[in-house]
Amino acid sequence: MTETRRYDVATQVNHAIWRFTNSDTQENWAIPFTLRMFYPQEIDALLRYNGFAIEHKFGWYDESPFGDASPKQLIVSRSG
């Protein structure tokens, strides 16, 4: 599996393509996808603006606190 990607700074969208090769048959296929990136203050504001209250914000799946070195932004919210 290989990945190519292009990040569009203006739209905050990551355009990626995952390419797979079956080593037995040499069959190839690709899965393109786009991923919208949200910055921490932006996602917080969007959630609040749309009636959600943020209960927890984690930086990883082990529920460690979100911080400047966190690889993920995992949010637990409720409609408020």
C-alpha cells in the first residue's frame, strides 16, 4: 500500500489516494478520499455555534489530555 496526498491550504482539505497491489495477482486498485481538517479553536466554535457542549477533549485514544503535541483531536460532546 502506498499513499499520495495533497493538502489544499485555502480549503483545509487533504486529498489522498491509497494505492494497493495484490502481490499474488499483481492486481492494482486505488481508493481516493478527501478529509477536511479542523483546527482546535475552529472545531470548538463550530460545535458551540451549532448547540453542542464540549464535555471532554482528548489528544489520543487512551483519553490523554489534548495539547499542542497531541496527534489527534477527539471530542466528546452533547447537544446543549
